[in-house]
Amino acid sequence: MGTVRLALLILFLVAPSIPAMNVGRYASAMTQGQTKSFVSANGSALYLDGRPMRFFGVNHADLVWSFIQPDSIAENGAEVLDEAASYNITVVRYGAIGYTPDQVKLWITDKGHFWAGYDRLIDTASALHIYIIPTLLWNPKQFPALVNERPQDVFRNGTLSNGLFNSFVRELVTRYRNATTIIMWEIGNELNLLTKPRTNYYTIQELRTFMKEITSLIRDIDSNHLIGSGMAAPPHDVNPTIQDALSSFLTVNGFVDVASIHTYPCDNAGRLTGTSYPCDQNGLVYGISEFDYLKQFYSSSQTMSKPLMIGEYGDNLQINPQSNFSLGVLAAASSLKIPLSLMWEWMVPPDRDPATRLIWNVDPQQTPFMVSVLQRYSLATMTQTSSNTAAMTETKAASIQKTTISASSSSLLMPIQPVSTTGTGSTYVVAAIGIISLLAVTVIVFGKRRRRNV
């Protein structure tokens, strides 16, 4: 039996024997009282009500559009969030205004309809005790396309598209500046992958100026919420050494509250999106493991006194439903105590492109193993960060369904199902999960470093 399988077998054998936890379907120990205070940052940690917090969550890029125009997308946003909550997933990141120019056009031409849908998203997330992270600029072409400008113009003061984008940010932030279900405003999605010479959009210093301006705009309106960058890991082709990558990381995350990287497997076979992202001869980038890679960026975020957010990580789950890469990121994030880690991508709408979207699909029905592992990490973190709060005794309880597991049993791949109960005894969980985590980390994280920038 491989070391990864052995660690996971230990995880699944021990965890079902832990006494029932006070973690409910919609009111977990971690999120009880969530609507009463904002998540804050102090040094390299996130805090809620004075307690350090860590989150294991997901991405769902289309989320807001399934509330604003549900007929245009093959999903129901409320069901997507409900399903996430039922598996104890408490953070969802999404594109704040979708991806296409038509979505921006609806905001301009029918504000009543647009904001009514947005209100439903905020209300639903709050009711389910789910935190959300709106990414303000997911597609740089989205705003310029409406006014006949180039994608790079949205980053430049005085252009029509920049003014349009700033207006949207003002409206969104003003409307929800008191919404505690929002963890942070995230400025953009992987904007550092578009710097020169990769594109002709802008230099890294011009991007830094844009980040500073948007951060200032948000802070003038909203003193409650954190601000994140949304940056990917620095692209290897323009950062040939790890020192170059760390320097770039510091540059683009300088003005925000929460630093960000996205990490994916490198790939010599083109199995991820049809494009090859080569590894070295040892299957590594920069010659280091994924654990050491993440540790370098975590150390840099500590130097800046900022929390680190792994805003995206994932793998082609159609080929690798038990992805060692994703398991390694989870183990590293747990071991390093990285405050926020979000898997790509939760319950992808079935009408999305199979080559670029559906291969990443993290779904309870289609990828039960990965959902189960993600849930276990989330449950462990909830208990560790909340075991001493009085709110625990007031929450609805849920217990892990006990399952007989053997090395050849298919039940190893089945997700936990939250079951309503009145069980207690959650104080035993911390020690048990700690032992499990150490075992899992030891055998998982020292795998090959595999990464892809999207």
C-alpha cells in the first residue's frame, strides 16, 4: 500500500470513532455568531471575535450569476451553497460580477434586478453561515468590451472602462460594507499572470499602482472588511528562480491586507487544459516540493505581517480523483497553519466547458473522496478553533457517520454525511485530529512539487 493511501486509511479509520461533534449543517461551532462580527487580520493570522481562525473552503466562479440570472446558468445558487454547508464548507470565493460583458451590461441597464439577485446571494450565504469572497475583476476584458477599449485600459486612470469598473466597485462595496458574511474584498483574479512580457497589458509596477488605487478606493468606503489581492503564484517563465518569484510576490501583495497565491500541478502531458506546463526532470518546479514551495510564500507573508491565502488549488479530478497534489496542499496548509485555502472548483455547472472547467469539478456525487477529505480538514479546523466557545453548546450537532473501512473497501471513498443529533464530547476531537494530521502530513506533503499557473 502506498504511503499516501496508508495515511488516508489512518485518517478515515480513526476519525469515525471520534465522539459526536457540535458541528451542525448550517450553524457550526466556527460560524455560530458569524453575522455579529467581521473577520480581521493581525500579523499573519485571521481572527474572529479575538480567536485565530483557519478556513478550508472552495471556489465557485459563477455563483452570483446563479442568483441574478438563474435561467442563464445550469444551476441553482441556493442549492450550491446549501450543499457546501451540508459538507461543512464555510468559505466560497466567486467572481463579483461574473465574466462576460453582458453581465456588466445588466448591472448598467437593470440595477433593480441586478441588486435584488445580489441581495439574495448575501442573504442566502448569511443564513447558511457561509463566508464569501467576491473577486472584483475576474476578466480584464469584461468592462473594456462595452466601451470599445483595450483590456489594459481598465487599469489606467481616465479611461472609460476604468471609470466603469470603479463605479461598480463603489456600488458593491457601499451596499455591503456592513455584511459580515463577506470575509474580504478581493481586487482581481490572477492579474499578475498578465504582466509584461507575458502580455502587453502592463508592467508589474503598473499593476502595483492599480492595486494601490483600488485598495484606497475600497478603504475610503469600507473600514470593516479586509482586502485581498487575488494573485496567482508568480509565473515561472518570468520568474526563473524562487528568489525572483518571492520578490514578485512581495511586489504585488504590498498594499492589501491578505496576500494570495494560486497553485496547480505542473504538467508535461497537457492533461490539464490542453496546454503543457512543464516540470523539470524530477517533476518539480524550482527543484523543491510543494510543501517547501508553500512554506517559502508563507514565510514571505509573515515577513510582511499579512495572512496568506491559497486562493486556488486543484487538479484534473477526472484523471486523478484522489489527487496526491491536492492532498499535499491540504496537508501543507494544515501543517503550516495557513489561514485560508480554497479548492478549485465546487460543483461546476454541467453546461461549462469540459476541457477548462469540468475537469476540476469537486462534487459530492462525482468526486466523493475529495469532498470527504476536504470536509475532514474543515471539521478538524472548526473544532480546534472553537472548542472553548460557549456557542458550541447552542449549535445543532452533527456526528460523523461511522463506517467500516478496510484497505479494499469502497467506503473509503464515500463522503461523510452530516447527521442531526444531540451528541457532545467535541473536546476529544482536538487531540485525535492532531495525531491524524501529523500522520497525514508526514507521509503526504513531501511529494513531488507540481504546479500550474492558469
